[in-house]
Amino acid sequence: MMVPTSSHRSRVVVVGAGIVGASIAWRIAARGFRVTLIDKAEPGSGASSHSFAWINAGAKEPLGYHNFNRRSLDMWQRFGEALADDGNIAGIGLRWGGKVSWETEDDAAQRLVSQVRQLQSWGYPTRLISASELSELEPSLDVGDVTAAEYSENEGQVEPQLVVDACVRRLAELDAAVHTPTELVGFSFDKGGRIVAVSTTSGDIECDYVVLAAGTATTHLASLAGAYIPQAESPGVVIRTTPVRELLRNVPVVYAPGLGNGRQEIHIRQCADGRMMIGEGNQESLAEDDSQAHADDLLERACHYLPGIVGAEAIPVPVGWRPMPLDGYPVMGFTPEVPNMYIALTHSGVTLAPVLSQLAAMEVCDGVNADDVLSPYRPTRFARTKAR
């Protein structure tokens, strides 16, 4: 790692204007560094635009990774207040109230109970609830037969595009530069192997540090500098609907059981503008069917549990390719190949944006190693894989 020699005038190029990259750029600019944020497309138009945007730490294993997500979850309120215009978190779509899920089949119900007990043993505020409690929590739901149900009270949702837009506004106030659409195409190095400039489709930009937070493109961009950051392919599909009246008044995130015939569970949330967002399976499920027919099917299944959606139109969203480090866990830190190139890559970008941006800013701006927190997530684990 390079220790900054003139920290308040150091030049940092952040590549990738999704929720992670934009948050890191804002945090570093707020420290007085000269920041340039670039993206090959418009800010927020990549994986962030396809995210279900559920803030949670449930089903995140092992315990260390669960606690890492929970730490970030607990940071979101203060992070949102600092970022949003006039501290109004509604302006970035940040909403609390938790998540409910339930099961109708015995085997699935037993798995749900086991998961709740595991999370409770980790101190996570989730609990089993009855069918009547479920209906009281969210009266708009038609839950049907319930064999087991749970409520995780500390979870929430946010609108990634609104978060990115707020970051861009804060960057402008800090005299940072935002160049989009501008694509990174190469690097210039000094004799010691450090990056001294990035080459882009808009020209060269001199820099002291580069932060790669470019989602799925990170693997290719890192390779241009000789760094190895492998990813797995992770296609995902969500749909949106036309706006409807406010339905989920108390609990913003709903996981409902499958309806048989091999159809998976569905997850539902209502966006700040009244649209519903609907997906199926869990957050790691692979899906590529972005057809209108599939969107209509998802909407029909959601209507079974949330009758207030009836009459809305399903709007398919093109399949989204989500960042997915090869082992599923974040990649954070300076690369062993290039000492002033920092990687910030993760699947759970929405939940983890507050903590990842804070830690990245500390390591870049202060020249410290947050190894007690980040050691499981260093890029060096893949350098060892490459060496074999």
C-alpha cells in the first residue's frame, strides 16, 4: 500500500459510478482529495439499476460475513442522512420496517424455522410470528395458509439510483469531476509499477490512486494493469410494474412462497414512486428470462399474495449481470500487482455500500490497513489461486 504524501491534494480516479463507486468517490472527496469519477455509461445504469435493493444481513454466512453486513446495515441511517439533500432519507428512498416471509409446506417451513433460530443465535433481530401476526403486520397481504412465518424487524430498502444521484450532487459541491460516458481503456505506469494516469475515451487523467469499482467490468479493467480479479457469471431478472397506490405500509420487503409447479418463491417491494419490484428465488438465483411472458407470470404470482396490484402492468427489465467475485465474497483492497490500484467489488453492493465506502476511504486517504475487518476479502486470495 502507498501511504499518501500530500493527502489533501492527492488525485484519485474512481472507475464505476454505481452505488459502491459513487459512495466511495463521495467519501474520498469529502476528505479533501481531488476526485474524478468516471463510468462508461450514465451513473447508476449498471448493476445498481437491476438490484432488488433490500438492505439486510439475513442468510449471509459465515458469521463473520453476516456481522460485516450487519455492521453496514446499522450504518445506513447515518450514511443516508449525511448523503441525502437536507438529511431527508425519503429523498433516497431509504425506508425501514423490516421483512416478512412465510412458508406453506412442511419441509420449507422447517428450513425457515431453522434459519430463524440460527440468526437468533447470532443475535439478529428476527423472530417467528403467527399467521395472525403476519396479517396484522401487513394487512394488504393475502397470506393464505401459513405453516411458519418470520419477521426481521431491522431490514429495509433504498433506491440505488436516488443514492447515486445524491452522490453526484455531493461530488459537485466538493468540486469533484464526474465524467460520463467515459470508458477506461488503459493505464500509464512509472518505473516502479505504479499507475500515474488512466487513459480514457475522453483523454488521459493523471492520478495518484485508482479505485476500480466497476462491477462486472472490474475483472477486465484490472487485467489491463496485470491484476487478477476473477468473477462468476451471475445473471438476474427483476420486473417493475406501473405505479399503484401505497400497499406495503408497514413492512417494505415481502418474501412469499412458491405456488407449486416448480415455481420459486417471489420477493416484492414497493418503490418510492409507487412501482412494485418483483423477483423470484433468492438474491443469488440465476435467471435470464426477461421476456414479457415471464414478467406477466411474476406479476400474476404477486397478485395472488398482494391483490392491490391487480390492474397494474408488468414491465420487463433486461437481464442484469450482477458483480459476483469467484468465491461470492467481497474483494477489497490494493492489488499485489499494482500498489496504488484499489479494488472494490461485491455482490451485495446495496447493503454494503456504507461500510465499503468508509473502509475504502480510510485505506486510500490514511494509508492504513483495516486488516482486522478486511483480511478475508483481500485481492491477494486470488493472486494465490492464479499462482497455482
